[in-house]
Amino acid sequence: MFEKEIAFCTEKVGKEGSSLYYALLFQQPRDKAFWLGCFALTHEIKRAAMLQFEAGLAQVKLGWWRNALLDCRSKQAQHPVILAIGPDVINALPDEHWGDLINQVVDSTDIKRNQTDQQAFQSVLASVKPWGAVLESALAVQLGSKPSATQGQGTSDGLLLFWARSLQLTQLLRIAKYLDDGFQPLPIDWLQAHEVTAEQLKKREHTAATQALFKESGEFLIREANRHWKSLPSKLQLGCRPLRALFRMREAEFKLHSQSGYLLLTEQKILSPWKKFSTAWTTQVLRR
């Protein structure tokens, strides 16, 4: 069941050995398909949005996804990503929700410069906010209740706060890659507090100041993410274990950086397959 959908989406976003592959390793097929579908849809929308040199083609692709999502009400879904998310989940939400979701994903591809932590946080939070209603709809299906168009009225807010902080931690850990792409993800006030300039980061200057910047930034984001996670009701925690597993993998990466002086400007830590497996297992089974 869901073999074709899982195989298609796995090829897009969750190939064997990836963090997402391990985060979903202990999920049931229905749940694995849903999460892969969500990540694959995000991937496809971002890929279409990045076709700036072919603006017309980008609009065609984005329009196709919008129509495919809305057509679930009147036609039998055919695309593996749509089937993976689930027509019942999609149809539980109003049509305008999917247009808003696509717009937010597209907007998240724009390079932004944030002055404060709250600006950076709100920017990331806006990119995941439309997924709150989608997750609530999926959880309703998972629990055997009928999803409704009233999903997303605030019960997943804490989860989105956790998710946003988790994504900020990922941005911190991938700062070397982002700098290559012309994106400096850290808010300016964090740099100023440690007397580090954007130019120093661009030049990959590793100093005691950058070491303190990365150490304190990572510890803050981990602390905030854990605070939001602990505030969630058990239903959301159980249903969203894959997001927790991905966060705990990033947390493990950060701990590896502590052993080498937080050289985030020049290297990326890669967790071993065993570490990813054990993190996913303890998250799913031991509920850490």
C-alpha cells in the first residue's frame, strides 16, 4: 500500500541515507507517504519558483500544482505527490488555503536580510504556517476522525513555533552553503552583539568572536525549540515525530561542532548512518 507514492517521493526528497529517510524509517506506510508527500510538494514548488530565468515556465508549473490540488474535489487524483498527501486531507481545507501555501513556499525562496531575531523567526514561521492546517487535517485522518474545513484554528501553533526554530538551527548549521548562495541567515543584531561583521562571515574568518556567535546562537535555538516541543499536547508530539527526529539530528550535528571549535563557516558535520538510525529509533520508540 502506497508503494508507488512512497517510491516516487523518496526519489525526490528522501533518498536512502538522508536525514528524512531515517526520520521516516519507523513510520507506517500511510504516515510515511503523507510526510514524503508534504516534503516533495515543497520541493517541487521551490524548484518551480527558482526558475527565475524562465518566469513564464515558473508560473505554468506553479499553476499546475495549484490546479492539481484543487481538482481533488472533482477529479480522481493521479499525481503521486497528491496521492501521498491524501485527497481526503487536501479536500478538508478550503481552496484558498492551497493558494496561500504555494505563495508562502515561493516567498520563502526570496533572500531576506533580517535585522533582529524576531524578524528572522517570523520569516521562517511564515513559511511553515500554512502547513499547520495540513498537519491537523492529517492527524484527524490518522486518529480516525473526519477532517473538516475548520482545521488549523490554532491547535498546531506550538508545533509551528518548534518547527520554525528547528529550521533556524538548520540554517545556522548550513551557513557555509548559504553564504555560497548569497544568503546570510543570521540576524544582524546577533552579529553586532558578538562584534562580527557580515564581511567576516563571507570571507570565512574564524575567530573567537565567530566561535561565540555560533555557540550561543545554536544553544539558544535548541533551547527555544525544546521549550516549544515540551508545550505540545501528546497527540501532536506523537503525530509529528518525524519533525522531532529531524530536529534531534540537527542537534546532534551541533554537538559535533562543539568538538571542533564551531567551524561552521568552512565545514558541515555529517552524521553517521548509525547515529541517524539510533536518533530516529529513540525519537519514535522512546519518545525523546
